[in-house]
Amino acid sequence: MRKVFVAFAACLLVAAPAAAEAPAYLPVQGFLADAEGLPVDGDMTIRFALYTADLGGVELWNETQVVPVDQGFFTVYLGDVTVLDLAGFRDHDGLWLGVRVGADPEMARFQIATTGYAAFAQYAGDAATLGGTPAADFLTSATPIDWADLSGVPAGFADGSDDGASYTAGTGLTLAGTTFAADRPVFEGWAQGVCYDTEAELTAALDDNYAALAHAHAWGTLTGVPAGFADGVDDTGSATYTAGAGLTLTGTAFSVNFAGSGAAATSSRSDHNHDTTYVNEGQADSVSSAMVAADTLTAADIATGGCGSLEVFGTAATNAVLHYGPSGLLGQANTWQPYATPTGGVWIEGSDGESGGFFADGNMAAIWSPTDSTVNLTDGTVVGSTLLALYDEDLLPGTTPFNTATFVFSQGDTRRIAANNGAYLSSGGIWTNTSDRALKEDFEQVDPQAVLDRLASLPITEWSYKNESENGSFRHMGPMAQDFHAAFGLGYDERSIPTADADGVAVAAIQALHRRNEDLARRNADLEARIQRLEAAVEALAAGR
């Protein structure tokens, strides 16, 4: 049964200033009729609520009362069940009253008349007092305060005298009033017999015990002279020296013996050049690794063909350099070879079966896989035949199953690109984000209406990326990351918009629009019913003429 509610508020009843904490009441009178326009009689359960807007907004207060209705008319005092917070009238420019009778939908809201804002009386009624005390009972900053009017004065000051301990001057000091000073005659008496009395006395003492700065001491007056110097002769003793192999001694001069043959007892000159090749004794045509110092050879030191049948990485194939394939040739793998001659780049292959490997030359670089092994992510997801799998250094795979990958490029199954955080690119070209509740925290409720309001003011433009400027047909539409971040504070920074955040904003805005449509639908239904009753009343008046 639909009800019609016509209400008006007289004024807000508040207590006198002396009882500022007493509750306030908002009297409301109204008229209730059923869908046929007939007055309602009896006790009705009515819910009242105050909002900050006529649609949506925030509900500040509500209460439900059982209201007696007599011939459609009723009077109710809001605040009788739930105390009215008068700060709501102070803090908002306008408030709207919502009314719901029984299980019926809430009627269109009514704006509270200006008389309702008598609520300010609770806050301004005693403005002429401070805590209920008149201003005349307080002293101004310029009013002097008598010592006798103070309370809590320490006992030491209660007699009005700031006295304390007394002091006297001891030996060596004098006291004049409150000033201490050194007693000079006493200090001079102490110095007698300890220090020299006159300059002449001090000079005589110095002359008797110390030499002048320019005085030259004789060798014979020195004490503690080492025995080797005591005779005054600086000789070398009895030691003699001889020339060893490769050296010559002439008089007191040693010299090096130079010769072209490089014999053991001679040395080669710095300008000497060897005109032949050398190997270790007993090795006619080879140089072992033990004969070459580390990091001493460069490519320029080895002539063409100087390495002979060089093998690296342990393959038995001829001339194999970083290559494990059966062909064993640099740049000549059996499974894939971009050039017809062995002049390509560098190959690294995993086994004789031509499995996964790496190739690079001056034009390209490639990494491939046999695509016949299944790789699992660390979260247990089966990726399938793998083209490339990336691993943390602490989680490198061993034997099968390879279930420690963090990022995988796959050839088949349902995922072409997969990461261990749950995000992946499907085989159909759809990027899927991780949205598992178990991976989230710090949940907060969202006000859809606030999201819609911010979204409505977000600038939306059409644009192109700078790195797509070569083809002007690439056009895009959407907000700037800076505007999006300023409006919602979402994402990692103000230079990007995560797809999950953009989707979340859109869903919240849709919810707000849905609620607004429901409010408008209820309001339209109430207006249509009111118009029908008015039309019926007009027809009745016209028929009675």
C-alpha cells in the first residue's frame, strides 16, 4: 500500500543555554493517505533519516518510531529515539529528510526548512560566557596580580624573602660584598723559595747548567760513541766482493756481460731480436698451456691456422667453437643455418640432439627450444611446450619436472606468455590480470558516487603515442596517467594506468549510475502517483460545478 507524505517542520526545539547538553527535537507534522488517496488511520511504523543531498549523499542520522495516525494526520518529534547530532546542522549547508512507511520504498526527500537550523542555538546561546562564567569575572592581560592573591606559593617564598646559604672567604681569597678575589700577598708568599726571586738569579742558574745555542761540542766530549766509530776512521772492515756468473768486477765497479747467444752466463740486450721460433725442451712442435702465462696472449699474437684443430667445450668435432651439434662447425648447425657457408655468427647448443640453443651474428640474435618439454611455473601452473623459460638464479631447474620458472614464453596450450604471479597472455590474444582475493590485502570500502563524481571531471582525449608517429592511423582514447593518479591515487606512479585500476573505476561508476537510476525511478513513480491524484481531484471539482 503506497503512502503519500506531506510534511512541514515548525522549528527545532532546544534547551536553554543553562542546559546546553539537553537533547534537541525536530517536530514534524504530516498527512498519510493510501494509493486511492484515502486517509490512513492507526499506528504506523515510520523510518526517518537525514541526508546531505536530495539523491544519494551521506545518511547522517536515522530512527524508527511507531507513530499514531488520526484521519491521515500525525505529529512526531525526531530525536525521541536516536539523539540528534546538532553538529550536522552546523556543518552542512542543507539537509534532506527521507521518510519510509512500513515496508514501502523511501519517499522523495524533503529539504529541511531554515527554521530547522535553530540548532546553532546550542553552540551560540552562551557565547557571552566562557564555561558559564561571565566575561566580567575574568582579568585582562594588563591587570596586575597581587602576591597575596596567588595560591600554591612554595614554602621557601611564602615569607617574601629570597634568602639562602651564606659564604665566607678562606685562605688565599678575599670577599667584598658578593665578589670573591685572589689574595695576592698570600700567593706571593707561597712562591718564595719555590721560584727564583730575581732575573739575575735565574740567568746564573741557566749559565751553570746549559750551553749557548751557538756552542760547538768537541768529539772527545761525546759519550756512548759506538766502538766502530771510536777510532775516528770510517772504514768498511774486512768484507770483500767477487763477480758472479754474468757479471764483471773491475776495481770497485760491477758490470753485466751482454752476448747475442743468450747463454746462461750472459744477458741479451734490450735491442736484441730472436730470428727463429722456440718451444720447450723435448717438445719439437708444440707449446703446452703451462708455458703460457695467464692473460698474455691476444688474437694478434696467433697467426692464421696457428691453433690447428682447436677444440673448445669438449666436443670431438673439428674446429668446434662453443658448438655441441653433430656438424661441429662454427656457424653450421644441422637444425637451423641462416647462411650457406660456415661464416655465420656464434652458436651455443645444448646437446648432440640439437636441442635448445643461442645464435648471434651482426644482423640478429636468437634463442630457441626443442618445444617438446613441459615447464611449470613456481605456482604449479602447467605452461606446456616452452620456447623460453626464465628462472631465478636460486631456482634453476634440475631434472624434470621443470617447475621453478618465473616467466615463460610458450608455443601452445592456453598461455603464450605466463608469469608466476598469475598474469598471462592467452593463445587467443587476451591479457589476463591476477585478481585472486588470497593475493590481496588492506581492503577498504569504496563510495561509488564519489568515484562517479571524480570520473565525471576526468579529462578524456584522443591521441597517438610518439613512437607510433610513423603511422598516423594509430589513434587512442583515454585519460592521462597524471590526471587519473590525481583523481583516484591508484597505481604505482603518475606515468602509467594499471588495467585493473581502470576496470575497477569503471565498475564502481556503473554501480553509482545504477543506484541513481533506482532513486530516479522511485521518485518518478511517486510523482506519477501524485499527478494521478491531482488529476482525479481536478476531475471531481469539475464534475461538482
